[in-house]
Amino acid sequence: MYAMKKLLILFLVVSCSTQTYANEIYFQNYGLREGLSSNLVFGIAEDRDGALWLATVTGIDKFDGLNFKHYELPDITINGISDYMNTYISSDSKGNIWAATRSGLVYKYSLDKDQFEMAYKFVNPENPTARVFVHSFYFDNRDKILVSLTYGLSILDTDTFEEVILTSNPSIYKISQDSKNNYYFSDNNKIKIWSPPFEEIQTIFPAGKQNLAQLRITNFYVDEERHQIWGVSRNEGIFIADLKTKEISYPEELRQFQGLAV
């Protein structure tokens, strides 16, 4: 089911309506000619009205099914260059639209003003003037933002805007969450778990004598039904980590797929 949802989202980036005739599927493509501000899209979110919000290299586009409307983020220029590259976009449980940049700026869309407003700025507490770089941005199911930055892993409450630094490890590149509110993190060669309210972040892979030093994990997905983690590595392709036995396998038929997202 999760995989199907991801496929649907990927299809919606380039096509928002389909018609099926016999065994053929027709895609309605939307690009620059139809009003999309850029063909380079980094993320997509859906609001409570069903409109699509797309983070592009030139800003944020809203698509209501008929027309595109372009929005810019304030104060996003760094050294004369707009920081829209790899902008994150997400919606919360209340239907609010949020955007975040690689430089640690968080924006919230104001329905009353029909514009994005800066809501928070991540700042290194030990060096406030240092430039911040975001490795990963995740909006959880409790409307909290988890962000991996150059100064560590932080969690931000979107109601109070209270930031708590969970760890000073700056090398977390992927964040996920299961239905029991366990959080999973990965760096180049480890997969870790954090189970609130406990403070400690534990390493679950590698376990025992396993050595993942050369794996270089790029992405992963937690399959709760099968108690597995499906991961992608640059060096070994797709791997499967069993959460019960702590064993890791590398399906031979999937080794060719390296650097993909799951």
C-alpha cells in the first residue's frame, strides 16, 4: 500500500489526471506551458482542499486542478542567490502547508494573507553566525518537525516553536516514523531507532559482528507488516534488514538497483 501511494505521488508530479482506454493509460502532463514555474520539482504536498503544492527551483507552486499560482519565500536569498534548491514541503494534520530550505529556514502558509511567512530559523547554538545546512527534514504525525542539521538532530514543536536538540550527530540523512511513534534514522552505515519518551537513540543495525562500513545507506523504508527495513545502498544495492532476527540480506536479483529510493 505504501509503495502504491508513493507511485501515485510520483505520477501526480507530472500528471494530475489520467484516463484509461482499454489497456492504455493517458497522462495529462503539466509543465512550463501550463503554468508550472519550473520543471525541476523537489517535493509535493496536498492541502485539505485537495490542491497540490509543489516545491520547485524557483519557489512554491499551487495547483488547484485547473491553474497554477506561484509563491515566493521571503528572505530566502543568501549571498545574492535564492536558496530554493532542494526545498522541502509538507502538510500537517490541520491541513497547513509548510516549507523549509536547506539553510534552515521554516515557512508556514498564511491563508488569510495568501502568502508564506517565516515561522522559524534554525541557528547553531554554539556558533550563531555559522551557516546552517539541513541534511534531512521530516514532518511527523504529531505535527513536529525533525531536522538533521550541521549541528545535530533537532525536533521542533510547530505549536510552541520550541526546539530540542536530540543528538549532536550531524550525519543523519534519512528520517522515518512508524505507527507506534518510533523514529528511525540512518547515516552512511547505521540504522538507529528512537522511542519517545526515552531519550537514548539506539543503533539497531549493524548488530553483533555485522559490518556495514562499506554499505553507504542512501534511503530506507520501514515495513511494519513484515517487521523489516528495506534499504538502498550505493555499494550493495537494495538490502533487507529483519527487525526480529537482526539479520541483513542482499537479494541477488536486486543488487543492480543502487542509489534508488524506496
